[in-house]
Amino acid sequence: MLGVYRSLVIPLVFVISFILFFFVPIIAYCTLLLIPIILHWGMSRLEKKAERDEVAASKIVVDNKKVHSGEVKKN
């Protein structure tokens, strides 16, 4: 997911900048400065989500091992 995000942000910002160039050239140049900001903001959010998913997956694996080993008491 991180790779897809990184691969799509830069071309998307360039397309937006290209379209803006015909209407407001100054703003079009400034939109290119947003690329590092958008990448940093989005990547940090995706990394946090990936960490949460990884913790949740490891907890499921541990709980699943307990069930298979008989450590969990049946009610």
C-alpha cells in the first residue's frame, strides 16, 4: 500500500499542476512544492495503520496458537 501511495502521489500532483498552469501559472508552480508535504503526511498515516494491523495480526496468531495448544479454557 505504501508503494502504491508513493507511486500515485507524484503523477497526480503533476497532473493537477499541469491543469492549473493554464488558469493560474503561479499557483501551478507552487503546487509542486506540496509533493514532499503530501508524501510525508500520507506515508506517516499509512505507516501507523500498517503498524496497528501488524499488532492486531500478531495478537490473532498468538490467540490462535493458544486455542490449538489447549491453553484456552472452555466455558
